[in-house]
Amino acid sequence: MIHLPLVLMAAIIPLAGYPMLYLPVHIVWLELIIHPTALPVFQEMTVDGELTYQPPSQELHFFTNWQWFVIALAGLTVTAIMTFAYIRSLGEGYEIEHARAMALLTLTAASVGITVMLSGLRSRAAWLITAITIGLDWIGFVTGSNTGAGRIPAPRAAAFR
């Protein structure tokens, strides 16, 4: 659900003629948030609380059609919200760093929201990862320090404009 907006925004924003959204450090920042969320939070969860034997099936599916629809809808919704936040931030006379910070904050907030929704915060790992993500966002974006990926200044080369 979070990788869809990550990839779509990397393609849509430059193709629409706006300054590049992600620098390599932003991708590293996002992957440091997304993958730890998926690993400890969701590995502890099973569908019904215990593992059960499933007889072999002729058709193998990761997700049902409904689940694919929900995943796509959630990803596209987050993409639309990120696009709005990025373009609106650029339109207010702010610099590209501010627009990047708003887009990255939106994506990490969506990651927290989806984690809370799917895990129900039923595990210690879910609470811990959610708290760490919120803390990193607060330190990096809200306080305006240069430790957050959204506030790292972009190179002034024409290729990044």
C-alpha cells in the first residue's frame, strides 16, 4: 500500500514538469521506515490467531480480487493526497525542500495510519514502530531540524530542478 505511492510519485511528479520529489537520501529514509514496519509488525499476525493446514489448491493467489482493489484504492488515495500536498506546498512560494518535506511527511503519516489500521496495535512491535516513526517525523519535519530527510537541502544543480 505504501510502495504504490512511492513509485507513482517518483514517476508522476517529474513527468508533470515539477521538480524531482525524491533524492537518493529520501528513498533510503523511506525504506528505513517502510521495511521495519512490515517485518516486525506484520510477521506476528496471522489471519485467525493460529496457523492451520490448507489443502493444496489448483489456483494460487496472494490476495483476493477484493483485497487487490482495496490495496490499489489505498495506494491511489495516498498518492492523490501526496500529490496535493507537494503541489500546494510548491504553489505557496515555498522552496522545493518544504514541498519534499510535506510529501514525505504525508507518506510516512499514511504508513503509520495503515500500520495502525491493519495491526490494530495488537503487538508490542506495532506500538514501537509506530512510536519511532512518529518520533522521527516530529524530529525531522515539525522541528525543522536538518536531521529529517525532507529538510535535507537539494543540490542546486539544474538537473534537480
